[in-house]
Amino acid sequence: MNLRSSARGFLAFLLSLPVLKAGYWITYPSSNVCAPRGSTVDITCQFEYPKAQHVDTTVLEPQWFHKRDVDVQKDTDYAGRVKNNCCKPKCNTVICTVECTLSIIDLRQSDSSDYKIRLRTYNTVTADILEYFSDLRVTLSVTGLQVKVSFPIRPNWASLECSSMCGLAANPSYIWIRNGQSAGEGMKYPGIVWSHYSYSCAVKGYEHFPSPSVYAPKTPAVTVSPSGGIEEGSSVTLSCSSDANPAADYTWFKHGDSVGQSGQNYTITDITSELGGSYYCQAHNAIGRRNSTLLFINVTETSSSQITAIAGGAVAVLLASILLLVTFLWMRKKASRKASGMGTDTVDERIRKGLAVWLAPVSNQIRSRRSFTLWSRPMLSLSM
């Protein structure tokens, strides 16, 4: 901004260049304007011209343009939110000054832009219409409020301050909202900050546009991956999440003792049965802290151990079958020796009867719903 000495007896910050002819000036009292979202802002411009031309000069309705060089009053984004007017000229012995104002109501974040004016005058004698404009602009910044958390007195005693990203004009008054209810005024929160409340602030008169609330973490949720059975030697990841503002930090515990791990995720590689048990996470921020529910991790034997056990059972069954076969052959041989000298039919008959009784339980298990039919041949009657 250039400081120029006026030949007309006053100093002013000139934000414009001479336009078209000497003695005509466009100036902006402020080059930067900051306003909260939802409020109303006035962007002011002053137009000066020689008093000698006052009788013959009429200032027509001005046009305001934003950074896209679009007429604000023709931009649909501003429909119903813009007012444009110029006051009557005020003249001294040398110059006349016309003050024009662009008013934007219900400010939105998208209204942040550079604005410039284009003025037109009508000469009632010559019927000429002249335009006056400046390449310099006014920068409008629409800001939202935020609550800053600090610890100026004690490490565990939070202090809340309402602030904006740019300096608001006219030093506005702030109000505080605790759990939706009014809780005092001032740039800093006037009371003690408790972890079971949420806090926000707003510019007085614009309570319907409060800052985002700050609050302690909600009860964290804990998940485990993989979600199925966990076997020895595998990798397990625990995840913790909680709704909090400011964002929460996380610490992990097992059976009430810290595991020395922080962060939203906790990974255990090559897990063993000793690492199983009850885990939980703690979410904490500047407002407070909260623990999750317990998550129990049960570590089972690996699948290879189960396969070994099944294979061992199969081998035992096979050995039992072999032993049964050997016993059968041995009994048959023994029965044959005792029956030596007797007829073949008599020996076969005795073997069959003995095996029928001894093998009945085994036969019933092997052949479901089937039974042996033992047969015998009648003994031959020999006559001399």
C-alpha cells in the first residue's frame, strides 16, 4: 500500500491508480477484510472527482467484480445475498466524494475472493458516459472459527481459546457453548474443562455458525485381524479407533499393563500361547481419555500338530488290524494241529464254529448291517 500526500490537505492510503484523467480517483479504505462465516460484510470504495464537475456529473450504479472478472450481481452463487449502493456526493471547496458499498450477507467460504469496482459517470451537458476502474482490489477472507487447546498453567489443566484464521474486524465478542448450552463469553473459556463435555465457540450474534466442537474420545472400538482362529506362529494385528477432537492418540495394554506400544494399530508377529490374553486400548487427547472394552485373544495349536495326531490314530488302527490278522492265522494253524488224524470235514467244522464266535464283534463292525452265514457239511457215515 503506497502512502501519498494529498495536495488537498490530508493523507490517505491510496489503493488505486489515476483513471482516465487527472483529478479522478478510486480508493479502498481497507485492502484486506476478514469476516466469519454466516456474517455480513461491507466492502467500501471511495470515488473522488473535481467539484467543478459536480453540477454536470451523475454517478451511475457501480459494478463489482470478483477474481473471475464476473459481475457479482449476475453470478448465481451470490443470488439474493448482494446489495450494491452509493451514497450522495459529499463536496468541499475542491473535491466531491462518493462512497459506494458492496454488502454480502450470509457469507460462505466460497465468497473468499478479490473484489474490484467499476464506476460510471454521466455528464448531463455532453451526455457522455465515462468509466473509471482500478486494477487494485480488496481481498475478502471468510473464516471459520476454531477452538485452540493449550496447557498454560498445569500439564493436565486445559485452556480453551476461540480463534480464527485471520483477524476479524471490529474485535467481535465471542460466546461459548457447552453441550449445546450457553456457557459464558470471552475469547477464552471462563470455566474448568471437563472431559465429559463438548465445547465450541461462536461470534456473538452468529451463534448458528459455531466452531467445530472439541471433546474427549468416545469409547474406542477394537478389532483383530485375522478375525477367525489364531494359531501359533501367525501374525495378528489389533486396531483401535475413536471419535475425538482433537484427534486421539492410542496406547495398548494387556491385563492392565502397558505393552510399550502406541499408535492406532498393534501388530504381534510369530504369536505364541503366552502372548494370548485380554487386550485393550486407551484413546486420549487434550480434553480427556477413555478405555476400550477387553478383547480376548485365544491362541491355538498349529494345524500341523492336529494332522500329526490324526496320522497317529490311523497308524494305530492299521497296527491293530495287522495284529488281528496274525492272531487269526495262528489260531487256525493251532486248530489244524489239534485235529490231526481227524477228517477234513471235522476240522473245518470246528474252525468255522470257533471263528464264528470269536470274530462276530469284529465282523459286525466291519460289515455294517451284515452277518456271517456259517455253513457245515453233514458228516459222512462210514459203514463197514
